[in-house]
Amino acid sequence: MFETRTHRLAAAAVAVLYIAIQSFQWFVFSQLPTPDGPAQELLQGPLPLNLARATLMLLSFFGLAYLYLVACVLVFQRKPLAAVAAFLGFFVFCLLELQLRSVELFYVYLKLPGLYEAATAAAEQARLLEIQSIFQSVQYALYFPLGLAQVLGSIALCVALGGNRFDWLAKFAFGLNAVRLLLRMLDTYVLGTRFDALYSTLYLPLVYVIFGAIVAWLCLRRED
């Protein structure tokens, strides 16, 4: 069912849309002023540009789940176990992202700033800032299993690929994605974000390369 040309083109459109959303997020981050403290960071949450960015990023993971499903179905007949393992990894990744970004949007961005501005006591404001800090700590911790699930999904999909002459495009995309994430996790959880500035600079170009290759694969692939 999901291996039809219609689903392949729909998944390619999702990948193009994801590139556009990531580009918009890059633009928003460039427009928002650098916060000079936790309070200013909290109050930037409900700004219209930031809310638009957060909403689009939240919705994008529903689309990514569909894209990954189509990709895994396309290779299911060749390596069914690897295809299922790949989708499970991608599903866990999307599920964790949806949970984190839902809490971030509806509570951290839409709820906490109003409570902070309405608070009259310094102790109450400090408590709300502590909640924001706790969420960021939980987010930091959960990005390890989240990233690992995507790495394993990408590797499993690379194992399953190879039955079509255009599958090298997807192998390149998902292989590069796995390497990117592994290096990022090594930097974040082992080295202590020494290369954070470099990763931030390369993040959007890598999104273009990885998802551009996926778009090309989905559009060019034909059943042999």
C-alpha cells in the first residue's frame, strides 16, 4: 500500500516541507534577541515568531513519521526485520519529539510566561524559573534516547536498502544522518559541547543535504 508512487511523492513533499520548516526555524532564531538571563528567555516563549516556529516543528514530526513509514515499507520485502527495526527506531524518535515539543509549546511557552508575569512575589517567580530549568534538564536527558533511536533507525534502514539502483541516495542520506547524530551525541554527552558552535553552523546545511537526497530517492525510485 505505502510503496505506491502516490505515497512516495507524498513522502517527498513532506521532506521538502520539513526543509522549509527547518529554514523558517533558522530564520526565527536569527531574529530573536539573545536572552541575557532565564527570565528573558522565558518571556521570549510566547512571541508570535517563536510560537509559529514551535507549532510548525511540533506538526512536522507527524509528517516525519509518515515519511519514515513509507521509506521502511519500500525496503520491507528485501529485509523485513531490518525494515521493522528501522521503523521502530524512527517511531520512538518521533514519539519522544512530539512529547517534548508539546510540553514546550503548551506549557513552557504558553503557560509559564503568563504565570511569571502575574506573580507578585520574587519567590514565586524564582519557582517558575526553576520549572523552566527542570524542563530543560529533562529535555537534555531525553535527547540521548531520542537521538539513539534515530541513529539505530537510520543504521537499520541502511542495512535494508540496496534492492533498487537509486537506493544509494537513501543510503547516503541515512548514513550521513547516523554519523551526524553520533558525533553530536559524543560532543554533547562525552566531550561537553566543545563543538556546539560548529554543529549549529552545519545543522541547516546538513538538513538540506540529507533530506534533499531523500527527496531525490523517493522521486526517482521505481520498483524493479
